[in-house]
Amino acid sequence: MPQIAMSAGTMIACACNEIWMGAHSSIGPIDPQYGNIPAHGLIEEFEKAAAEVKKDKSRMLVWAPILQKINPTTLSECIKASQWAKDMVQEWLATGMLKQDTHRKSVGRRIVKALTDAAENKSHSRHIGYDRALALGLNVKRLEAEPELQDAILSIHHSCVATLETTAAVKIIENHRGIAFIQQAQQQVVRIS
């Protein structure tokens, strides 16, 4: 990856046997978003409210208006989404990148914990570069170590960026056989009198 693979992109990268990262490449935390709200944030706020109210019943006056804005199923959906993301990545690591590691389950758990630890990562947009990814236990390779591969990847990357910037295309998916799906934004012309 020449640039970034954040959140779901990090999950997909963890499903691979190895991750090729350039000097400016980043992966990021795995923290599902629920309606543009970090799932872990909603869970943490609910747990904080429960602890504060348990300790001091008068805190319910502060928390009641906040908690009333949360749909009853939202909390359980956030919990399930967070657990599902952890389970998927741990399985993908065990059957892919870490399949030769005799400690693949414990190493996978450690990697997933690091990628999902909101207290440590502090932000959905935190960038994790090559050195930290390597320290986490991911199988990362330096893109600059293979100049021909780097050139090919950067050529594709720059072509995609140029296409997205100069056309109505908003999504490009292409396989190794040259079969492509390109989604374009709908444009409407509105006449103002």
C-alpha cells in the first residue's frame, strides 16, 4: 500500500499473508463506526454513566437526557460490531499472516488488542506506520526494498488518484484480469432563476 489503509482497510490488510508498506504508508485502528459514532465511544460512555449512577444516584440527572437520545438497540449493535470486527481479524490473522506461527492465536489476540484499544490509539484516524506495525507482530515488508514492485504499485495508485480527481468516478475496483467496476457520482444540473 503506497498510502493509507485505515479501519476496514486495516482489517483487509490483516487478512493478507503480508503487508507491503512504503515510507509514507499507514494502517489504522480497527474501531467500527455506528452512524458516524465510534462504537467503542458509545460503549464507554454507557459504562461510565452506569458506574457514576451506581456510585451516586444523583448523577442520573446528568446522564438521563444523554441516555434518552440513544436507541435501546444501538448499544447492543455497537457491542456486537466491535466483537465481530475483533473476531474476524483474529481469524484472518490465524488462517493467513500467522498461519505458520505456533503461537498464532496468542499473537493474533495481542495484535487485535493493540489495533482495537481505543485508550491507546486515542483516535479513529491514528496512523500506524511500518515500525509500529512490525512491533505489533504484523508481517510487514518495506515497499522500497522492491523497486519494480514499488514502481508498479505507485503507477496504479497515481492512475487511480488522477481518475478520481478528474472524472466523476468515486469508486474503482479492478481485478488481475482487467475486469473493472467504476462507480460514478450522479450529477444533476439545477437551474436557478
